[in-house]
Amino acid sequence: MPSQGLLACNECTSSFIVRPYDLLAQATLPQKRKKNRELLPNVERRASKQHVLRVNRYLGMLNSGLGLRQFQNIAKLHKWNLAVGCQTGKFPVPMPHMDKDYEPDSMSICSDQEQTQITGGEFMFKPEPAGLGCTGARLIDDFHRWNNDVASAVAKSGLAPCEKAATLWLNIGYGPWQSGAWFHAIITEGVRLPKSIKNSRLLMRFWKRVLQDRKVGRSGSDHQRGEAARAEFLKNLPSMDLLKLRGIKVAPAQWMSVYAAGHAWDESLAARALVLSSLCMKKGWILTEEDLFSCTRLGATSGGAKPDPKSKAAGVRDAKQKLRALQDRQQNNMVAATKLMADIDVVNGFRVMMLAGRSQWTGFNTLVNELTTPEKCLACAISWANWGWLDSLRDCQSCLADAVGLSRCGIETDFTTAEVRGMNMQSVEAGTIILAEIYTQCQ
């Protein structure tokens, strides 16, 4: 047992020990960065180098061998004593004389968001000696930017599992293994179903969702919601568009394809779920209704115990793991897609994604149609320069006042007569009151 004096001596001695990380913590940030740069090897960017040389070669074939040197106007600026002014904004007084008819050659490089470095855009336009000092601009592809921004918003909001689930059921008509065998089975079941289901429990479980797809509210008449409406629905079931399952295929490499297919399925999602559920139960792949409507754990994560992902990559990775786990527990993808379409949490998450992204989908289609000719491209650029790009954002905010769309997402509320007396649905004040009440009910 050491004495108290020895313990005190050890504590006093340990307080004077200088550790290496203490010295590192005292270093300033510029010193740390300088040491880190010395440690990192100067690796040549071969992909960027090859791309710059290729661009130089192509331009040389067009402009008598000048290549990228045609766009290096820095020599002219030095000649006129304007180089420092262009870089700092402080021009000499009086201004030097320059040729009035001189028009500098400039270049534009258009690339998507992920190709900033590999295309050498920063190297071409960076002043010498760090770059080539070419005159021009690097433009990010509007299509890639729009698609990537929407995908990032979906992932960070916790709706990536719903998007992956929707991709599975939207492409189910192409399986298995792109053979289309399930497509014929679904058509056969859709034709047979009206003769055998009528007022069965399975139909009643999906009937509320069918009414929401048909935009029939709770105040609808019995002819719209009762037995007569169900009979008419079953009568028209074989001729509905729900059997055209091979129309639009969702592909990750195709911009906004999930929204294109989702809007095509918009009015028949519950009817498709009903047909697929009946087919799986008839085949014996799903035995009970409890198994059919059981939770798939792919619903929206917002408001749950687990926080939303902080990045797009984390959200997509988690969504793929959840979907793969569900597929491994089922006999085939048909069963997995059917259970996902029967899970109301997944469907509501998909509806929220479609409602919130409706304005972005519309704006994207408008951009695709406008950027087709030089005249239309110029008109689109002028419109965006005058804040035209805010239209899609304003329309996105207006979806919060879409009572019918919100009810299809599972967000419903009741108002008393005193609360709605004197309100005008077309006014901004009424929309604000409705949003406030919906937000209060959701808390």
C-alpha cells in the first residue's frame, strides 16, 4: 500500500508530463494544414488530365490547332494592364486604352454535379500557374441537378424506404427475371376477381383506399360509397388501366422515372393492391389477412424513435437493407410487393413523396420541353434570370393546402362549424388556418 506522500508526488509529477498531442493541439490551423499538405503525395489526376488533353485536341481540330490557347486571354489583359483589376476589382486610374472591337473568346463546359473534378473544369478556368487561365464558365447540368436534389430531399426526409418499396411494386409486371410471367397472372386475376369477390372482407379492407384514389370524400353519398359503388367498381375492374402494368418502368438511371410511373398508377394503386392480394392468397403464398396487412418496417421514419438519415448515401443504404431483408423473408418478389402495397404506412409515405414532389416533377417536365431549341433555351434562361425558378418552390409549398391530397396521405382532420364559418378556401388566410389546425392535430 503506497503512502499518501508517494501518491501526492506521483500526481504532481504527472501534471508536468508533456504529451505529443498536447503540442499538436497548440499548433495553429494554418500550420496543421501545411504539415498535412507535406504528408500527402502529389498524385496526378490522370482522368482529369486525359479529359483536358482530349478537349484541347477536339478544339484544335476546329480552330487551326490553337486548342485551349484560343481562350487564354490573360496575355491581352497583361498587355493592357488590366489583369490585376480583373482579379481584384481595383482597376488603374485612368483606365488603359483597349481595342473597342476586341471580343474575347470564351468557352462553356456543361457537366453534371458529380463531374466537377474529372472534367477538369476547375483546372481550365483557374488562373495560371495553378491552372490554364481560360476564359469561360462551367455550367452544371440542370437535369442532373434537379434529379439529384429531389433524390437527396427524399433520402434525408426518411422516405427512401418508401421510394425503394414503390420501385419494387411499380416494376412487378416485368418479373420474374424480366420474363413478364407475373404480368399474365395479374391480368387473369383481374378478369376473374369481379366474379368471386363481391362484398368480401378483402374488398372491404381496401375499400377506403379505393374511395381515396377515386377522390370520394367522407361526405359522399351512398351511391358513391355504398354497395352500388362497389358493384360498379368491380364491374369496371377488368377494363381499368391497372392491368397495363408494363407501361412505365422505374430505373435508377432514368431521371424522375419513379414519379412518372407513380403518377400513372395514381388513381389505381388500391385496385392494383387488391388484385395482387387476391392472387397471392389464391396461390397460397399469403395464408391470412393478418399476414397480408402486417407491418413491413419500410414505412416513413419521420416522427419515429430512429432519427432521419443525415445524408443521401446513408438513407439509400438503409432503405436497400430494409427492402432486401423483406425480400429474403418472402417466397418471391410478388409477395414482397403485395405486402408493401398493403402496408398503409408505406403507401402513405409514397403518397407524401408524390404530393411533395409533384411541383418538382411538373417543373422538370417543363424544363425538358423547353430546352430543345436555341430560342427556347434563351427564353428559359431569361425566365430563370427573372426568378422564374421560384415557381416550382412556390407550387411545392402550396401542396400543404391541398386538403384532398393530404387526406390521401393519411393526414385528416375535422373542423367544427364555428371554426370554418366565414372561411374562404381560395384565400391565403383560410389556407393558413387549415395548415395550423392540421399541424396541431398531428402533434
